[in-house]
Amino acid sequence: MLRSTSGTTRAVLVCFTILLSVVFVLPTQSRHFFQKIGQPFAQILAVPIQALARLDKGVRDIWQGYIALHVVYENNQHLKEEIQELRRENSELRERATSSERLAELLAFKETVLFQTIAAQVIGRDASNWYRGVVLNKGEQDGVTAEMGVILPAGVVGRVVKTTTSTAMVLLVTDPHNAITGLIQRTRDEGIIEGMPHGRLRMKYLPLLSSIEVGDRVVTSGLTGEFPKGLMIGTITRVDKVEGELFQSAEILPDVDLSRLEEVLVITSVMVPADRKAGTLPNSNGIDQQGSP
Amino acid sequence: MNALMWILVVLAVVSVQVTLLHYVAIGDIRPDLCVALTSLMGFLRGERIGLLFGMGIGFAQDLASTGEVWLNMLTQGAVGLVSGLVGRRLARTTVLFFIGLVMSLSILSGMLFFFSGRGIGSLADVGLMLRSVLLPQAAYDSVIAAGLYWLLVSRIGITGEMDNRHVGKANVLSAE
């Protein structure tokens, strides 16, 4: 026998329908409303997430550091860090060389790459498969706000899109909803870099006459606020030039392995020379790092 | 279950979804525990509980996601509602039917995401999205949901509150 819908169920259904209509009719207002009421819940949710992340890290550390070949793992980590550092240094040197050849005033490039960062630990992945995102263990109380850039020494990771008091949600550079401005190091052509569904990047709006090639390195152009100029993004793996199109595009393999993120740096401010005079001196890499992950 | 227990379940499931599920990812696709559990809740407890549980877990999921704050709340609510309606109106069903239902609901929630303009890519990417995300995730979700069904209904003996069911008997549900 089928039961008829009860009064309470009907009322719940009516409320759901009204909510649905409100969300579609007033999307911006509803977003603000839900974000506002979600803040305290997000803080509560952060507690079990951070606890599980700590447990996960503890188990992983024990496994990797002690059970699975203690010395080999440490050597490997050390070499990986060294490779990343050398790649970053190489990229910076290339960038400086190209810049100095092109224009004398760009010898002040060093000043353009000065920025302050805060180290953060990746404690989780986006709760759905529809976005490529990660959750960081640093939030508003640590000075992290939306639209800040997130990097590794090897290159660009993504951009902070949402924050709570103690966590931050980062949309990875490979997400199709993310777009940053990039620059091809060799040809100096600029374009917009977007994520692709299969985890690579696409650089769009490149001039048709540009001589870009597979293997060219792509860096941030510094035109948008969240990333300073010259940070590595990736290497071109394919060039698409379609007849009749006004622009050509290129596929890029990101330099950072975004599936294995553990610690990242959040760019909290891009410094100008005045900041430097004020006494906040960066380290030898041009990166002034604060805090522990 | 009282309200506190529901809240604890939601917090636990979303925390596991965010922190641990990447270990069981196959080809970058993780199962959506929230879809699996919401479908099961709706199926066992009816459309009202399904809808409310779905909205609650979806809201928590949104808080730990880079997307809009209401998107999962509405899609998961819809999943719980449809699951409850289907479950209540069927006289006789099997676990295989339940697996099919969860697959359909997972695809439905994915399509809602996509057509709300916030899913992966543009309309031209529908095929790619279906192949690369929707179908694998739906298959994965249905396996998880079937596992949960087996655990909760057949092993632990949770039968749900719907009086037209006699669950737990050799994968067959009966209705009056």
C-alpha cells in the first residue's frame, strides 16, 4: 500500500521548492547569505577535518619515515627538494637573463619578485570531484584571504577562493574555472592560462605569428595581483594553430605535481621597494617565508 | 537518531570525504560518500529524511569545497528526495535495483552541477565530462552505496522507518 505524503513532508517539500527558487532568482544574495550562515559551521567542520588530517599525516610519516626505508626516503626527499630549488633557480636566472637582454630597466626584476609568503599544510581535497581544489590549514586568523596566490618553489599551485578562520580553500591552476595570465619566457608572448578537464593547462589568445614551440617555458606575467612576475607555470607540450582562427593556443604540462601536494606557500603580499626599506627583508630566493606549515 | 547524532554523522562523513578518500581514488576519481549515504538514507527513511539529510550533508560539503555554498546542498537534497520517493513507491526491489538507482542519482546530481554552469568545462565538453567524471564516479558511488546497504541492512540490521518494507531478507525488499 502506498502511503500518502504527510503534512510535514509536504511542508518540507514546499520549503525546498521555495529555497530552490530563491537561489536561482537571487544567486548573489543567496551566496552571501549562505556564506554568512556557513562561517560558524565551517569552523566546527574544520575541527574533525584537521584532526583527521593530523592522524593521516602521523600515520603517513610513521610509514614513510620508519617502516618504508628510513634512509632512502630521507635522501629522496632531500634530492627532490634540491631539484625543485635548482629548477626554480634556473627559471629565475633564465627570466633575469631574458629580461636584461630585452630592456635595461628590467634589471630591476629582482624587485618585482619580492613577495611575502606564509607556509601552509594541505589537509584535504575538495569535497567533490567537480572542482580541483585543496584545503589548507591556514585561514583568516593567519592572514590568508581570498584571491591570494598559492605556490611551491617549483611553480604556481593555485589561488585561494574561500577562507574560514582556520582553513582556506584553494582552486588549483588545473581547474577549468581558474584563469591566470602567463608569459612565454622565450618569445615574451602573453596569454590567458586556463585549466583543462584532464589536468593540464591551456594557454589561449597567443598571437598567430608567434613562434612558440613545444618545450618553451611559461611563467606568470605579473599582470594580475595574486602572482608576481616570473613564477614557473609549466612547459608547452602541444601548439594548436587552426586556420582561420585569430589566435593560436598551446597545451601546457604544469611543473608542479598537483596530485601530491603536502605543503605550499601562500603569497600574502607582493612587496614594493618601499616595503624592503621598511625592514622586511626576504631570503636569498626573494621569498620571505613566515611561519611553519 | 536524534539531531546530534545526525550532525555527528554529517561531520564524520564530510571529514573523511575531504581528508582520506583520495587514497581510494581510481584515476583521479574519488567516490562521493555523501551521494551514497544520502541515497541510502532516502531509500530507507523516506523522502523527508532523505531531503533534510541530503541538504545538511550537502551544505557541509559546500563548506569544504571551492564551489558555491548552496550547490551541493541542493543537489544532495534532490538526491535524497528522489531516492525517498522512488523507494517509497516501489512495491518490490533488489540490491541490483538499488545500485542502479544510486548510479542514476549520482549522474543526476552531476548533471545538475553541470547545467548550473559550475561543473567542469562547457557544453562542448559533455561527452568528456560523462566519460571522465560522471560515469566512473556514478559506478564508484553505487559500489560504495551497495556496500553500505549490505553493512547497515543485512549485517547490522537497520531496517529503516518505512512500515511497508521488510528489509534484510536475502537482498529483497517487500512492501505491503
